[in-house]
Amino acid sequence: MAITAAMVKELREATGAGMMDAKKALQETSGNMEAAVDWLRTKGLAKAAKKSGRIAAEGLVAVAVEGGKGVAVEVNSETDFVGKNAEFQTMVGDIAQTALSVDSTEALAAAPLNGKPVSEVLTDAIARIGENMTLRRMVAVQGDHVVSYVHNAAAPGMGKIGVLVALKGDVDKAQELGKQIAMHIAATSPASLSEADLDPALVEREKSVLTEQARESGKPDAVIEKMIVGRMSKFFEEVTLLGQKFVINPDVTVAQAAADAGLEVTGYARVAVGEGIEKKEEDFAAEVAKTLQGA
């Protein structure tokens, strides 16, 4: 029986096995899908499928810089313990290096690493290590100079928070100040580089809240307008990187600190492990009670 690409795709989606493994399983079982699934299970190659539904909100962020490009890659696992696994760390570091040659998470998943697509390398690791893992995202920053920083490092170049900063100016000054600015970003998590880069929806939402607060004061409209302008200005200072007070020297903003060094911050990225992932809270007592009710 001829093995089609559609059959291979179906088996891969059902088992989480790699493309070549799925193809071989179908060849060995003459295209019988159920038999192919069992064949993969006997070979230990379908383990990943059993774990794909589990929430992976731990893991590592790895950073890599080459020339004027820097990347931060987040690879998630189910437990923090796996983030300390040397095999997992090596894989994440290799994936980050591979990311330097692509421009999206999708392209990274398909990019070759040690003779296989990154997605298959990850699937193989799931089967070996025994936890669900996901290549969640990659973020790239480009500029004249790119500086990286990792907070809570688990190994060189990887940890819980990865930061990239792009700067324009003297390379030596960029390296020194860039590291300090990256540490600032890790601590303050700015919403954008500048006011111009802020999400318009975020600005409107904040303005709406501040407007209602000002109206509750009962003051004249002219006064309220000035109150809103002043409070929005304060908001921009607090949430934009360039407007924030520099943690190293709160007497100046980040923009001013860079300017004083003859530099300009042109971009940044901050990636923290698991941010935005809804973690399932396990309630063992409730689970037992539910089981007993169904007994």
C-alpha cells in the first residue's frame, strides 16, 4: 500500500511521533493506522502524545547574539526540575543558536538541528525526559549593537528572564550601559520602548480610567482636562522604557542615561518563562472527592 503524506501527517498528529518514525511505522504495518500507532507505542515513540495535553509553564529562556542580531527563545516544560536538566539545557541552548538564522517561531520549529527539524528534536526530548515541552516563542532584536542579559541564570545564556537591548553608538559604551539597561528592563518590565510604541488600546483604557477618577473630584472641566494630561504624562513615564527613571541612577531617565553616554536605545525585548500561561491549580482533595462521587 502506498504511504501518502496525508497518512503520515495524521499519524504524527495522533501520536506526536517524528515524521520519519511515523512513515516507517506505516510502512511496517502496510498503512494500517491503528497498527502503526501500536508499533510506535512498542518502540516508545508515541510517549509524547500522552503528555501533549499537560500544561507546560516552566522551562527556560535562552538568549544568543551574533553581530547586530539577538534572539530570546522560550522553551517550556511542566516542572522547574526539568529546567535544571543538563540535556534540556543543552537542547534549549542549541535551539537559541539555531534561532539566529530564522525570523519567526514557525520557521524555527521547522529549522534543522542535528539532522532533524527543531520540532522533532523537541518531540524526541519529550519521549526521553517524560514531560510535555513546547517551543513557545522566539523574539528577535536587531541594531548596531545588541546586548543580552539573563536573570536567575540556570546555565550560561539561559534562565527565567531573558533580555535583549539594541543600541546605537560606541561599541564599548554600548556593552557596559547596555548590560545595565537590560538589568533595568528585567526589573521593571516596561510596556514599550517609547510613548509612540504603546498599544493604543492600553493608552485609551488608562485614559478612560483616569478620566473617570478625575470627574469624581467634582472639579471644573478645564481643571479635569489638566489633571488628565498630567496623569497621562506620569503614566507614560512609568510604563515606557525611555521614560522610566533609571534604576542605576533614579535622577535621570533611561533615555537621558543613554544620551549622556553618547548612545541611543533603539529596541529591546524581555521574555519571562511562563508569562501569560494559565497554570492549572491542582486540588488533590477535590479530585479525590470527585472520584469517590463517581464510584
